[in-house]
Amino acid sequence: MENISLDPRFQRAKLPELDEEVILNASDSFVTFEVFHQKKKGTHHSHVGIVHAPNAEMAMVFAKEQFARRGATSNLWIVESSNVLAMDYTDSDIFDTTPDKQHREAGIYKTRDKIEKYQAELPNTKQD
Amino acid sequence: MSELNNAKAELINYLADSLLILGHRNGEWTGIGPVIEEDIAFGSMAQDKVGQARQLYELLHSDFGYSEPDTFAFTRTAEQFKCPQLVELPIGDYAFSLMRHFLFDQADLIRFEMLSSSSFVQLNQFANKFKGEIKYHVFHANTWIKQLSKATDESKIMLQTALDALWPYAFAMFEPGPNDALLIENGVFDGEKALYDKWFETISTLLNTYQLNIPNISDETIGRGGRYGYHTEYLQPLLTEMTEVFTIDPSAEW
Amino acid sequence: MYGGGFIGEAEKQTQQDDPKLLAEFEAKIAKGEKIEPKDWMPFDYRKQLIRMIEQHAHSEIIGALPEGTWVTRAPGFKRKLAIMAKVQDEIGHAQLLYSAAETLGKPREQMLNDLISGKSKYSNVFNYPADTWADVTVIGFLIDAAAIVNQVANSKGSYGPYCRALERICYEEAFHLKQGHDAFVALATGTPIQRDMVQQALNRWWEPIMHFFGPSDKMSVHSEKLMRWKVKMASNDDMRQQFLSTYIPKIWELGLTLPDAALVKDETSGKWTFTEPDWDEFFKVINGDGPCNAERLAVRKWAEQTGRWVRQALTQPGKQYVTPFA
């Protein structure tokens, strides 16, 4: 290296010449793990992202800092990505009519009109 | 200040200096670690150590009349520092830094466990406060050493080489403190010998599990003297660097 | 601006996108729906996104280096902890962004190879040196501010994984900006030596900052398509104007000056005029001939080289790598 680095760390290290070829091998890839984060006991764990790691234990070590170094955390789960069965988005159509299934919703069950009509048609009785 | 108070202050000073210098060294890996996720983790732990040091310096200031943390930490020279020589050694390769982290943090865990029943209330409060952080540091270190010790021939050799170089300095870390008897007598801290015994039992068991050889120490004076101001050639350059900007004007607000 | 936007390999599309699928895709985007990794997407959408997210990731990992210059020398505990946390965050952001880019099919190691070989670009602003501590405060304040303008805009884009990564990043950037501004103000309101240090740093960094958003967009077909697909969310000019409106007052309120006498805001239109920065210089630097390009790549090579034994010790040959899906 011609120029001296302004960073004392690199003044100490021996930085390689630029034309020295450095290639990461494909085998340097390791698998990924999905991270689930629980903010507070009583709430759901939420998916927050992935870490690259050789096994679940190291994934946990990494997840703690990548996804829980700020804010509140009470718990973490690690799941190897290949263990997650993800639905295909092409099958999202199976949910198309779900919002229309009003029979499962409270909203279509309206009673007020019937009650008022009934009360209006009652013979005149004293209200005690 | 009474003799006992001096002893307490010396202990806190020793702890704070150790944590600051190790945190500083480990912080040198920030942004240039070997694996992205590990870079992040190692950086966090370095901050934890610096943060713990700061709190201990704050205690020295509030309860023992020492100057305030920035001044005390950023204006002393090497012979005024009490850290063990182990922590001031340059970062070396990643095996060296990991192995040092493994050896030191196990001692740190046990030391603070011992301090959690200290008669010195503030120290036992700190012990409880730092407990969670140190637990993670040890989890991190042990997981890594375990992983590397059974991975490749190269990783095993890297670890053993680092252990061979560090072992004398780790052993020297437990050199007797100047006031151990007084601290033990008053229930402040059970002393370096007791700490060493517990540490050695845990560490040697772990190293055996990881199939790493515990080196012989040919010269027990190697690495000693840090607590008494005798340091390696590496500490002053570290301090000069660490304080480079601060000393442009130590009275200014940065 | 993470690599100039219009610099890239010409990886040719071999087959036309199915027009029916393309129409459905564009309708989805127009409705504000998000695209997830396994959805059908046009060839060019995938290609541009990989390039954009990858270059953003590289910018984070390289971005850790100018401030990293001073990580061992921060003055006092507050600054020491802040800079350690900030530089660490950059690596954290790189991790989030590489993960997002990976969902499109390019493995992380391939992206890192492209970075260290010089094939992939990163934000040009990081090819300049941090000469003093004051440079760190200028970077932490103004460059993070510029990055936030860009990130907030893009976080409303169409690609799910990138949006999710950006949301998390924007949250952390708020800390970066605040701590940077804090350190900047400490110098500007400090001793004469401190004030001079920060003024000099500002003078040095102003042109790279003006270069940050890239040259003026010509509303080319290319640019228009990327905006229609919500890959590019705002024009370079708009983002630059937004940045100037928010941050010039914060510089001037401290009585600091900027090395551009033409810098002025038209109160009626709300637009800033400024001396057009030297775009030849910009292209020269982004193509490798800047003060720190060689060092930045050398450092990444060093990190990869010295870390190789560690990564090899983590590789599990039996395990099956799957492309991340979220």
C-alpha cells in the first residue's frame, strides 16, 4: 500500500496490495436461521429477519446482538430456514373470499331494528 | 481515607482499568470482523465492557473523590493503570482475541458472582447489574471456542497457538492484590487466590472438553505486575492513541 | 446514489417478460401492494433491485470505515460509546441489506466477492478520508442525514424485504443523526480550536455531500420505469432539495459557513440554488480514482482474507443452503 492509512488499526495491519486476488469461496456460505423476537412476556414472538450461522446455538449468539441490541426483549426463537414451510404466494387466492365470509363476523348480526319495531307495535301498556 | 476505603477504591480502579482496556482492544475489531454477524456481536460486548468501566469510574468519583470518569480515564499514563497485562496485548488474529475473551470473561463472571455477596453494597449492586451482560459474554465465548475446537485442523491449531501465547498472561491476571487480606477480612471480596481456584477448575474442565492442551508455565513472572503499574510496551501506545483527541484539550467539552 | 444509479453491467434480458404478467404486476404496484421474493417479477425489476440493495449494503459495510478511522480515538466515554455503537450499526445495516438482496437469489458471498473485486459499487461519499475527529461529526450528522432522506423515501417502495429492512434501519438512523448532530454542535459551540476543526471538516466534505444524491435526473425512460415500479421513489433532485431545506439552516444557525457562495433559497419557490458540483470528479472517484478507494477495498480484502479460516470453521458441508424467503 502506497498511502499510509489515517486509521491506526490499518497502520498496524498489513493491508494487501490491490491486485492481490481475494475470492470468497462458495463454500464460505453457511445456512440461514429465522429469528423470532418476543418483546414482552405475554406477547407473540414476531419474525424479525435472518442470521447466517452454522448451527442454532451460534445463530442464537448472533441473533441476540443483531436483533436485540436495542429496546426491550424477553425472548428469542431460532428456526433453521429449511425447517420453515412457507406457503406459495400463487396460492394466496385460497384467501380471496375470506373477507366476504361475513357469517363469521359480528357485524352482520343486527338486532336493533327488530327490537325497535317490536316495541313500537306493542299495545299501549303503562310503563312501570 | 481509611485503609479499608483505600482498599475498596484500589479494587474498583483495578476492575475499571481492566474493563476499559479490554473493551478498547475488542472495539478495534469494529467493522473489520471475520463474519458480519460476529462483528456486530463482538462490538456489542466491547461496548458493554467500556460501559461497565465507566460506571465503576463514576463510583470512584462519587464515593472516593477521584476525578470524574473522562478525566481519570483519558489523562493517565501507563504506569498509573492497574489493568493486568493480559488485556493490553494487541488484538492479534481472531483466535487470539477470542481466546483472550474466553479466558478473561470466565474470570469476570466468577469475580462478579463472588462480589454479588460483597459487604460493599455498591459493588454488590454492580455485580447484580452486570450479571446478564457477563452471562452473554461467557455464552458467546464458550460457543465460539467449542465451535472452533472441533471444526477444522486449522481452527484447532489457531486456538491452541493462541492459548499457548495467552496462558501465562491469564495466570498472571490472578496475582495477589495489594489489600487482599483486608478485603477478605471485611467481606468485600474473597481475594485473587479464591478467584483463581474457581476459575482454574472451570476453565480446565472446559479446555479438556474442547480437547485443548493447558500449557505449562515455565516462567511465572511473565505477565505480572500490571496491577502495580508494570506494563508491557503496548499499553502506552494504546493510551496515546485512545487519548489523542481528548488531550487536544482535556478541559473542553467534546 | 449508492453506486450512481446508472452504472452497471449490461446483463442482457434473453426473453421478453410475459405481457399479461407484466400488466398484472404493474397493476399491483400501482395499487400499493408489495412484491415478495417468490412473486413473479420482470427481469429488469429483479436485476435493478439486486444491484440497488446490494450497493446499499456495500455502502454500509464500507461506510463503517471512514468513521472507523477514529473509533479508537473518540474523546471521552460518551463519544467512545456512541461511535462504537454507530459503526457497529453500519455492519448491522449491511447484514439486513445483504439479507434482503439475498432473497432475490444472489448469495451473500457472491456479493462480497463483487465488492472486493471492484465490480460492485458503493456510495461514493465513503471514498474520502476522515482527516480529523471533526470529520466524524460531519459524517455522523450530515451524511447520515442525507442517507435518511433516501432511506425514508425508499422504505415506501414496492419490494417487501427491502422495505422491512429499511424500516428497521430508519429507526436506528435516528440515533445516528442525533449523536452526530450532538457531537457536531459540541465542536461548533466549543473552543476556538474545536470550532475551527469542524469548519475545516465542513469545507472538506461539502462537495462529497453535494455529490451524495447523484447528478440531476433526466427523466429517461429508465428512470421513469423504475419510479413506476416503485424501485426508485424520488428523484435525485427532489431528495437533494429536501436535504438542503432541512439541514442548511442547522448549519447556518451555528454561524458556520459553507464553501459555496451561490447557496441560497428562493423563498417563493422554496428551491435552493447552488453551484453545480463537479460531476467529472464524481465519476472519476466512483470509477476507482479517489483518495480512499484503494484503501477501502484493501481493508475489506484484509478482513475477508484474515477471516477466511474462521468462516471455513463455520461451514457445514452437509447442510443445504436455501435462499431466504422474507
